[in-house]
Amino acid sequence: MTPATVRVKVWQRRDRKSQLAIWAAWLIATAIFVACFHLISEKTIWDFVWDAPAQAGDLGARMVPPDWKYIHQLWRPLWDTLNIATIGTLMSIVLAVPVAYCAARNTTPSVTFVRPIALFIIVSSRSINSLIWALMLVTIVGPGVFAGIISIGIRSIGFCAKLLYEAIEEIDEAQVEAVRATGASAAQTTVYGIVPQVMPAFAGISVFRWDINIRESTVLGLVGAGGIGLELNAAITQLYWTQVSLMLLVIIGAVVVGEWVSAKVRHAII
């Protein structure tokens, strides 16, 4: 065989079929993007878009300086907001524990019947935003802090239960078997074999969710569920922009303090 007849193989990252498939996928994605952009452009008033920087600058000028005299009227709404977040979190924790226990494969009473119901509760809770829960609950129980607490609690059940049941499924079964081998009942096995293993995760999940709920509770007042969001909605409706800027600063401060507290607690626990 002469050197002229030797076929030199050139290394390629992908074969021809894979490369063509990638190019076809990029072509389809580009076509979808162009079609979506064209659809959005047809429904967009571009004069408003080009004028947005000027409008934002004008609104920012109206919000400065904040009306610091109004801050004395914000302490009660801010306290209501913290209560909504705290009590709603406690409510969700109490309800999330049995749901998580029933959702975990190694603790559920029935994999066929009970576990699917528990998983459905988790998915249902997490699928609907707290603002939508608040909107429905304001209609059912009326406006106020109570509707906000229930909406935060219902929204948080799925979050806490999901992370908790995953922690339960990851426990060391050897410790559980050791407790069971002593003749302990099912309740004693849970208390002494499972709870000590998941307690750090449970505490971390609870504090983390409380931190999230502080943020979410600040906007529930926009639909009448109490808290500082109710004052914010009233100020925006009446165009009191200096009060709006003050409330935004107060909300940011409350969120920062809440995040700092939750970080300290998580660090102390974990």
C-alpha cells in the first residue's frame, strides 16, 4: 500500500449526523425566537418603550426625598407583616411535618394510597403563588392579616414538606434498625431514630422559609391581605410617591434584617 492510498482520519468532536442535528435544533430555536419576537412586537406600543427612561427618571424625581415624617405610621403595618410571615411559617411547619412523614418512602403508612395524596398536597401548595392564595382568601375570609397568614401558611406547606421528606428519605436506616431492635414501638422509633437525624435539616428549612416569607408577606397587602403592602398600595393609588419611596426603603430594611437573622440562626444550627 502506497502512502498516497492511506486515508488519514481527522478527529472531529461530533459525527456528521450529530452536527446536523445540532444545526437543525439551532435553526428551529432561532425560528421560534423570531416568531415570538414578531408576535410580541405586534402587541407592543413602542412609543411607550422608547419613552420609558424619561418616565422612570420623572418618577424617581418625584420619589425623592422620602417622606420621613410618615415613618411613624408604618410601624404597625410592618409589625403586621412580620406577624404574617412568622405565624404563617409556624402554621406551615406544623402541617408540613405529617405531610412529609407520609410522603417519604421509608416512613409512609402506604406507598400506594397515602404517599400519592401527600405528594399531591405538596405539589398543589407549591404550584400556586402566595399572592394568588391571598387573592382567593381575601374573597373567602375577608381582607386583613388573617387572610395573609393563611395564604403564607398554605404556600409554605409544600416547600417545607418537600425538603423535609427528602431529608427523611436520606437518613441512616442503621440507626432506625438499632432503635427498633430494642423493642421500641413505631412512635418511639420515630422519636429516637428518625427525629434526631432530620432535626438539623428541619430547623434549617424552617428558618430559610421564614426568610422567604418575610419577602412574600410585604406584597400581600396589594390584594388586601394586610401588612405594609396595604399601605404601599394606598400610597401608589393616591400618587404619594415620597411615601412610596419611604415604604420601599422600610421593606428593603426589613428583608435585610430578616435575612441576617435567618443566616445567623442557620449558622448556629448547622
